[in-house]
Amino acid sequence: MLVDIVPVGEVTPRVKREASGALRSVYDCDVTVHDDQAIPDSAFDADRGQYRAEDLIETVTRVGGGEKNIGITPEDLYYRRRNYVFGLAYLNGSGSVISTHRLRTSSDGGVSTKPAADVFGDRVRKEIVHEIGHTLGLEHCDNSKCVMSFSPTVREVDVKEENLCGTCSRLVR
């Protein structure tokens, strides 16, 4: 499987490395990093001051060259009536997206003894593995340690591990 990471907006080299390393490690897949893409103006919702996640998925799906394509953006994303999302993917789809915007903060309870840069890297890796998992057909897992567990706040992201649990792993192999 080839996963193409599509930076949408200004994404740091470290974020690209963290993301590609996690995908290779967990899914044993080939990973490419696409050229940076401009954030589509049409995705911005001025009333909310956020970007529509599904609009970024459309861009990623259109320009990505992989069997699975995942956008990474520093912008704040939302989906439908949710206040925000860390990422979005369609079950068994080819496109997905993550936002690093809220992964940098601990304002909603993320706790760690690690340096902030390491915590941020952990969160990026977990979220990219999570969203690609959805494109592979995985739904949310009840195991709070599994990377596929639902994580509405960084507190839950910090609790889960970067890997699939045994049950989820068997479903994608």
C-alpha cells in the first residue's frame, strides 16, 4: 500500500517525518510526501473562523498519488456540528486529513511529563495512524489504549498508544 501525505498549508519537516515514520511503522506501508498545497479559500467558514475538514479531504483526494492520501494542515478544522476535529476520514475511503492546530495545546486536559515537542510529535503520530485506520475500514475501538479509540480531547489522545490493539490489527492484516 502507498500512502501519500499531502501537506495543506505550512507543515514543518518534523511533522512530515513524524507522520511518515508512524505510518511505516504501524502499517508497514510505503509513504510519499507530496508537494505542499495551498489551503482552499472555499474551505474557510468565516462565521466559525475554522476550515471544513471535508473540503480539505476533497483537495487531498484530488492531488494525492497514493492508494490512501492524508492531508496534514496546521489550520483548525471542524466537521458538521462538532466544535472541532483532530482529523476526519471516510470509512474505506481514499482520502483523509488531520489538523495539528489543537494537538499543540494541553488546554483541555492533556497531561504529560515529556517535553511539549515530544508530546506534540506523539499526538501527530497517533492521529495520522488513526485516520488512515478509518480509510482501511477500522471503526472506533472500545479499547482506550488502542490508537483507534475515539479521542474528542487531547486527554484521550495522550492516553492511547500509537499502535493498533490485537483486534484492530487482525482486521487490517
